[in-house]
Amino acid sequence: MGILDNKVAIVTGGARGLGKVYCLRMAEEGAKVVVADILVRDAEETASEIKAKGGAAIAVKADVTSEADTQQMADKAVQEFGRIDILVNNAGFYHGMSRKPFNEISSEEWDKMMEVSAKGTWICSKAVFPQMKKQGKGKIINVSSEAVFAPTKGLIHYTAAKAAVIGITRVLAGELGQYGICANVVVPGVIDTPATRSYVNMEKMDASSVPMGRFGRPEDVVGAVIFFASDDSDFVSGQTLLIDGARRVN
């Protein structure tokens, strides 16, 4: 018996990186998983990996900035599995983002960052809301960043977008509580993933700022996501959980 038995979870950006880790662990805990991503082939590989281990999963092409795509994502989840219990808004604009002084970032890149992280979180939540309301219960789990709490030079657009995710979550928690729907945020610190390595050299980073003596691994984050997705958090909403090895305590 898994903690998420018979629940249906949608994970945006679920094809690889942290999103894939969330998908695999949710399947291990008994959830039926919708792997939603613009990277169709990778999403299909993740879904196939889940099915090869005896789980249930489908891959859905979803651009989180498109209301048509996100509505189709929700519709396919219901058509295939009959319900939607969990939404993990994990998709983000990370690979290939610029790290520049605030006055050198282009308006186009600013808009792209906001569109994926902030707008994407909003419209994906809108897409699943009718089904969750019908069920009288649901879990929305959004993903922010520790950059919000200690802004990193050169990432004003990323920091602003991830701060917006926290604000959106708090409003969702206030508006959706009457329907039994919880909304919470996980805030990863520096996590060693391919996306992180695309713009920093993990081997050269100094982990002395982390009281626990190391930077995070994907498995360090997934437990919090599982908790927020499970029945154990039915009275927890509007919360922001930092997962950074106590780095922001310093």
C-alpha cells in the first residue's frame, strides 16, 4: 500500500529532472501519473518507465502557457483515470536562461520567465479546478526557489517569477479552501540536477554555506512533495516549505 494509492497526479515539466523524480516516486506510492511536458519523447519515456515497473501513467504534450493545452491536459487525465487529485506545477523556464545584470535582461526573456512560471502555475490550476471542486478535494503543489529568500545577482527575472508563484499559492489557498483544495509551495535550494548544471559548475560551488554540509539532491525534495500530495496534509494549505539544508537560516 502506498500513501497515494488510487490518486491521480498531474506533474508539469515531468519529463526529466526533478519533475521526473516526482513522477517516479508518486507512481511508487500508488498514484496514477500524467506526465505533462512539451518534451513529448522524454515524457513518453518517463511514462514507459513507470509502466515497466507496474505503475499507471500517460504522457501528455502540454505547453503550460497555453490554456488550450492545459485544458486538454486536464481532460485527458479525467478521460484516462477518472479524476484529478494532485497537480504539481513544476514546469519552469530554466535551461538556457540568461544570467545578467538586471538592466541587460531583455523584455522577451523577462516575459518568457513570467509566462512559464507565473502564468503557467495560474492557468494549470484553473484547468484542474473544476474536477477538484467536483470531487470536494484536491492538492495543488507549486514549485518556487530559494532565490526568492536570498536573491541571486543576475537572476532578477527568475527571482521575480518564483516570488509570484508564492503569492499565487497563498491566494489559491484562500480561495480554494472552501472546496477542500489545498495549495502549498515547495522551495528547493541548490539541487544538483542537469538543469542546475546547465548554468553552474557544481564541483566548484562552495557548500560551506549549507549547515548540512552539501547541496541538495532530487530525492531531498521529493518527500515534501509527497507529503503535500497525501492525505496527511489535508489541513495544511498556503504554506511555503524551504528545502535547503538550513542554508537560509544563516
